[in-house]
Amino acid sequence: MYAEEVAEMAGRIRDEDIALVRERSSIADVISEVVTLKSAGGGNLKGLCPFHDEKSPSFNVSPARNVWYCFGCGAGGDAIKFLMDAEHLSFVESVERLAARAGLQLRYVEDDRSAPRPRPQQGQRQRLVAAHAAAVEFYRAQLGTAGARPAREFLAQRGFDRAAAERYGCGFAPDAWDLLTKHLRQQGFSHDELVTAGLSRPSRSGTLIDRFRRRLLWPIRDLTGDVIGFGARKLFADDDGPKYLNTPETPIYKKSHVLYGIDLAKREIAKQGKVVVVEGYTDVMACHLAGVSTAVATCGTAFGADHISVLRRLLMDTDAVAGEIIFTFDGDAAGQKAALRAFEDDQRFVGRTFIAVSPDSMDPCELRLAKGDLAVRDLVARREPLVDFALRHVINRYDLDTVDGRVEAMRRAAPLVAKIKDREKRPEYVRKLAGDLGMEIEPVQRAVLAAGSGQPAGAGGSGPTRPGPAAPSLDSPQSKVEREALKLALQEPVLAGPMFDAVEAGEYRHPVHQVVRAAIAAAGGAATAAAGAVWIEQVRDACADLAAQALVGELAVEPLRIDGEPDPRYVSITMARLQWGSVTGRIKDLKSKIQRINPVSNKDEYFALFGELLSLEQHARALREQAAGGL
């Protein structure tokens, strides 16, 4: 996730500037604002992890390398990653906040990385955010005027009093063409700023007029709480515009990335590991006021991949920590269609997806108004797995009293079962589907296997696999010395780099260690690196899987197995011991092979292998001498 966001930003913020932010951001200072840190020896610091409950400190900080890692939950990274996790910011927001803290000016680039340019209109975001903040106050004041009576009645009819309106910043765009525009111009905002912000627009005559008129407004905030846009609801029958009108795309408002209510819900989403996705602004308000504090909604667009990325970051949606994503949709045809679209996105989440549909086909706002807060909480509590809902919806379209109906329903439902990401649940859903259809399990099982035949090999779990050679235990002497070598490359690249890079990747036997070793090579090799967060993040980003990325964070802060500072002799001993395990293993294999060869009938092969054995034994003796007095 983190590496993907870094890659995404590489085309916007200049790589050198990101590296400079990492170098200039004191990890201890940034984390100390959230976590009390104490000395852990060896220059490292330790404290209680802010990302999971623990009684003894397992959260480690290495000021020398500007990185952190928690041995309890496996989270780790640099100052950028800490702000992303602790404050629920995007990569961009974290870099910009740290840059401002360090007094650095970021440079942005277009798609062509070779053409860096200063960020246009320095301070543009701040100006646009300030314009929106002023607009919020203007619209909130207008909600109390005589002309805003329909807006107040709209809120009251849906169960929202004045306190609720103030809590969510509701406002009213008056029946005037340019009242907001004139107000903001008087406050010093320029013509171009108001157009760029989406608050004003040119009229047919060329004059500047307000974007919104005669509408109830909700301010839309980003993760940090800054207002970046508005959602506007039609109130009057003679308004020929759409029911809901949103701010257009602007430099600070991207509707595919925005979730209404995320600023209020983010901490509870992270704390509970759960998010409730509703369909509208009033549904978010109703859920929050009813005690469902993790509710969010999209803003004028369908729920999509970018929204999923935001929620996965908040949920810490990983193999180790899988959260719950609960969709609430109306019970009508449109709501059911939306639910099935959500199931298509299920594979993008690691966590479990659910659906909550009111038996009376009411949305959360209607349900709260009709039956109270408890009914809204019960709606979420009675959620069912999204796959169950999707299967039932498909099956109900066919007449199961006929052979044709049962077979067609099986064909339509089988791909849904094949898509279930938890492979251990697929056999149970095959049995459930067979029971629901009133069919034998064998034809249903064949249909599911056929539907999943286009998946990558092994994804469907159909058929035995040949086990490969067993990897050495992480507690074995070989694995321990491999771990020490990788720590030297990550923590002391200037010292260890030349000797480390000279030892080939084939000397590593544990699969995860092999991935990290390959990542170090892909990052340019240890000999070319300088110690610190930039080097560690380069290796982490080059890792091919999540387990290796986590191991990099762990090795970056784990103390070396030596008292005092490492020196060239210690590096030499470590690399010799690393190769010793591999060489002795090859010697053993060669001896076994030689014993199986007839030296008379296979004389050439016998002497070739014997010569190779002598060479390896000579190499082994040299390594043994090099490793003398080691770990």
C-alpha cells in the first residue's frame, strides 16, 4: 500500500524532494508528539505502540536511521509513514506537512519527470482552503435568514435540529446571483481563485456569479478537516437543476478520492477496524447521531477504487489486520444493483465485506426518523456477508421448481462463489449453494471450478501441489547469520556494502531473506547507499511481497549481535559464516552424488565432481579461517 502511494506520487512531487523531507524530518521529534519515548540502549528509543494495545513497549525508534518499527504489530517505516498511520493522512499530505515543518519548498513535476518545475502558485492550496473556510461561515450565517426557511424545514423534517446543523456545518446559498462572490472578493480573494476553487463561475455575460443558489449546503472536508468543496441539495420545485449538485473537480477536490464524514469518522474507523458506507449526507448525519460513528458516504460519484484505497489505509486492511466494510443500500432495485457492484469490488479489500439493508427498505436517515437511534444501530449489527446477499439476489431471479431454472441459477451463481477471496470458505459456499438450489453437490462443485478456471494457478485450490525443499527455520544458525548480514546492509551500508554485495544472493536459503536480498540489489546495492530512512525505504519499496517489506522495517531497528560498534572484521566474519552454511551444504550434496557414481564406467564425470569437491573443501577451509572468532 505504502509503496504504491509512493510510486503514484513520484510523478508529482520530485523524488529528490521526498528524499530531502525524509532526511530533514527528525523521527524522534515527530513521534514524540504522540508517543512517550525512553532510551532502549544503543541509541534507540522505545515506547508503547500507538497502533495497537500493549502493556510492555515494543515500539522501537532508531533516530540514527530515522525509522521506526513495532515488534508487536509489525508496523514500521519513516516519518512520512508514521504521519500517514497516526493522523490518517495520504502520502501527499504527510510529505507536505513534514516539508512545511522543516521549512522546505516542494517542487512538483508533470508526467514527464525530466521537467521539474516549482509548484504553481505557491500557497495555492492554502488560498483555496481559506476561501472555502470563509464560504462556510457565509453559508452558515445565511441558514438563519428568512429566505432559508425551506432549508431549515428540510433538516427538521429529517430529524436534525439546530445543534446537528451546526455540528455538520450546514448552510444555505441565498436567492442571489453573486452575494458570496462579492463577499469573498471583499475579503481579498481574486477572480481566478474563486473560479479555481469552484465557488464562483463566469456568467453568460462574463461577470462572476455564485456556483450555488437557493440550495441547502453541506461542507465536504478532507481527512485533515479542511473544507475542500460543497454538496448542494435542491429545495424548490422551480429549480430545474439536478437534485444534488457538487463542487466541480478542482486542485483540492477530487470526488473519486473524497468521502463525506471521513474527517469525523477516521479515528473510530481505525480504532474499531470497521467502516459503514452509506449513500448520502443525511445518512451520515443520522448514523453519527445514532451512535454509528464510522459512517461515510461518497460525494456525487459511485463508490470506486480510489475510495477503497482511502478506507484500506484507515482500516490498516492487510493480511494481518483485516477489518469490516459494511455497505448500506436501499432495498429497491437501484440499491440491489449498487450492492452487486460493491461485491465486484470485494476483491480489492482484504477485510470482510457486509451489507445492511433495512427490512422496510428505508435508508439510515429514514430509519432513524421512523424508529429511532437504536434501529440504526441494529441495522448495522444485523449485517450479513455481501456474498450471501449477492447469491440470494441471483438465485431469486430463477424458478427453482424447474430443472432449467435450477441449472441456470447454478451457472449464474457459480462465478460469485469462485470469486470468494477466502479459499477456505469456498467449499462451504458450494455446499450452501447446492442446498439452496436443491441440487447434488457434485455438479455445483464442477460449475464453481469451471468458473474459476481462468484464475492464476493455485488460486482455486483444485489439485495437489508438489512441496518444494523445506526452508530453514528462522531459529536455525543459517537463518540467524542471514538475518545479521541483512541488518548490516540496511543499518551500515557504507561499512558493509562492498563485502555484502560481493556475496551472491544464492547463499541465502530462507525465502523471505532471499526476497530482501534481491530488493537490496534492485535498490542499487548496499555499497552505493548512505545509511538512513531514504535507503531503507528504497529497499522496502523494492520488496516483492508484504512479508519482506515488514522484515525490512524490523531489521532496520533490531540491534546487531555485537557489543559496541561494528567494524570491517565483524562484517567479514558475518559474510564468511553466511557462505559457510551454503558451501558445506553443497559439499554434502557432492559427496552423496560421488558415492552414487561408478568411477569405472563414468570416469570423466567422477573426476570432474571430485575436482569440484576439492575446490569447495578448499573454499570451506578459507571461510572457516575467516569466520574464526565470530558470533
